[in-house]
Amino acid sequence: MAKKGTGFFDKKGQFFRNPKDATASDLAALLGQIGEGESLAPGIAHLLLEKRLQLEELFAEHDAMVADLEESSDLKDGSAKITKLPQRKVGEPI
């Protein structure tokens, strides 16, 4: 007897039983080969999904910093105001 089912497919058309695995497959393909031998990309892809909220917050903070940097009047003329710290000798207390 036929049964109804739900499946999920990655961009290559590979079947997965849940959306997490399908998305992880797409992320791993996006990352490509990481490391020698068997790629670390699938494991990293699963970690990215698990840490998604923290990553989104991190990227939002990064985008805000980049926007502030681009809007900074100090950088519009190409010269940032940077204060160099005095050099200290090795072994010298901080």
C-alpha cells in the first residue's frame, strides 16, 4: 500500500528526511573541501546550524561596525585617527 511522506532536498537534489540535514548538506557544499582527506565541512555545517542565533548576532554586530566605519567622517578623507601605543621592551611589565 502506498504511503504519504515528506522529504527535503538539497540544491543537488539529494533526499533528506529532515530540513536540518538538507540545509547542512547545502552549507557543506558551500564551504567546500576543508582539511586533508575526508572534509570537515559536514561537521562544520552542522555546527553552523546549531550556533545560528549566535552567528546571526555576530554578523549583525559586524555589519553595524562596518557601517559605522564607512560613515565615519575620519575615514572619508582616507586618514583614520590612530594613536600608536608606546613600544615596550621584552620582559617589561605592562
